[in-house]
Amino acid sequence: RTVYVNGQYLPEQEATVSIFDRGFLFADGVYEVTSVLGGKLVDFDGHVARLERSLGEMEMAAPADRDELLEIHRELVRLNEIEDGMVYLQVTRGAPGDRDFAYPAEETDPTLVLFTQSKPGLAKSPVAKKGIRVVTIPDERWGRRDIKTVQLLYPSMGKMMALKAGCDDAWMVEDGQVTEGTSNNAYIVKDGVIITRHLSNEILSGITRAAVLRFAREAQMRVEERGFTPEEAKAADEAFVTSATTFVMPVVEIDGVAVGDGRPGSVATRLREIYLEESL
Ligand code: PDD
């Protein structure tokens, strides 16, 4: 695989980053995941806009402008012959040379890393036909979840809690309400109304979420942006999650309780179809 690091395209074995990199020492960095379908980037503009916002919130300078970032994405897709899959981008506050809690001086260059992952047949995932099972866990992440940082230890622990419970993923709960999934936004459907938590510092503003809500409204579906409890979710007609890597993925079970008839619901299935049609 050919990867990108700080201006160079290299075989992955030759790509290196300093042990003093603040991404490594402090999780001081941000990232984006953009999916590739049929060789094309999905929602690139949304991802790069959110990247710029994350960088701004972290008081970090952009390592390259939008056109340069688009060019690097396209070049990696081309060099690695990615038909379906994703491009991962990470920017950290660079490697100042010493470990120091204070941010380094302005002249320290950020570290920009991108790589691809190939996932042939991504859009035709058989998992989407069956749906996934989730467990609820307390949300023990930090308070700025609107920034897409590489600080992913708790989501990773949450994923392991889900797998140990024989499930696929976890939905995190705070003050009695679902925030989001470990790496996706969470939704329920009740009496035809699509319900998903409102945007705030408590969740990531998903690029897929924005697109799916737009398509839902265009299709005259009703949308309510508000929190919901795990109990409300278990009594809902449908549930699903969205992310750049799963698009729209039905949720058929929550804490061992079947949602609706325990099969992917019609709203989730329709939104998945619309999203994929619009992205291809
Ligand atoms: N995760 N919420 C969280 C906590 C996420 O990590 C993600 C994305 C989302 C969905 O955002 P989007 O629709 O823009 O992908 C919501 C990516 C896919 C990841 O960490 O791999």
C-alpha cells in the first residue's frame, strides 16, 4: 500500500512519524474518514469542512488547503486502486522534540498522514440486510465530542464491551439519554418520525447524519432532533446508526430486546438506499 506522510507518497513500510509526535504522546490530533464508492470520494466537502472546524477548535493551523487535501485523497485512491473503501486522514500538532503539556511554538510543523483501506463491495454489506445488535453503556468520554480527535480509547473500550456481550456495537448513555454509538450517530423511528439527538458538544456532528436528515426531509419524512432514552429506543418501531463507514445501518436489538419485529425497518432500509444512490 502507498501512504502519504508530510508531503511524500511512500510504501507503508517506509512511512514513519517521530516518537515525540504529540498525536502519540497526548492524542493531540484530529482525523477524518471519507468513504470511497466506485472510486469516488463520498461527501468530501463535508469532511474537509468539519476537519477545518476541528482544527480551529484545537487552535491548530490547517496543514494544507482544501484543494491540496482533495488532490492527496484522489492520488491515494488512484495509486492504491481503491474501488470501494475509505481514506483516513490524521493531523497532529507535530513533534516539537520534548514532552511538554504546553502547545509547541507556531513554527512546529503539523504531522499530516493519510492512508487508504480497501473494502470491496462495501455498499453491498450483507450485515445491512440483517442489522446489528447494540448494548448500552455509560458515556465516559470527555466533554468536547464535537471535535473529531484521535482520542478514541473509550470508544474502543466500548466496542470491546459490546463484542464481549455478543453484540456488534455500543450506544453510549449520559443523563439517561443516548448520546451516540462508539463511531456513529444513533436514531430511532416511532410512528414514522425519525428521532436523533440534537447537535451539541455531547456528540459528533456526523457528515452522514447531515446528508441522511436532508434526504429524509426531502422525501417528506418527519424528523425530530432531540435526545431519547434507551427505554424509548427499545419500544421504538426501528433503530439505526449512520457513519461514513457504515452509511445507514439498521439496529435490530438493544440490550437483548428486539426492536420492532427484530428485522431491519423500512425507514432505515429506504434511507440506506437513497443515501447509496445519491453517493454513487
Ligand atoms: N466515526 N459519532 C462518532 C463518535 C464517530 O466517531 C463518527 C464517525 C460518527 C459519524 O460521523 P460521520 O457520519 O461523519 O462518519 C458519529 C468514523 C467513521 C470513525 O471513527 O471511523
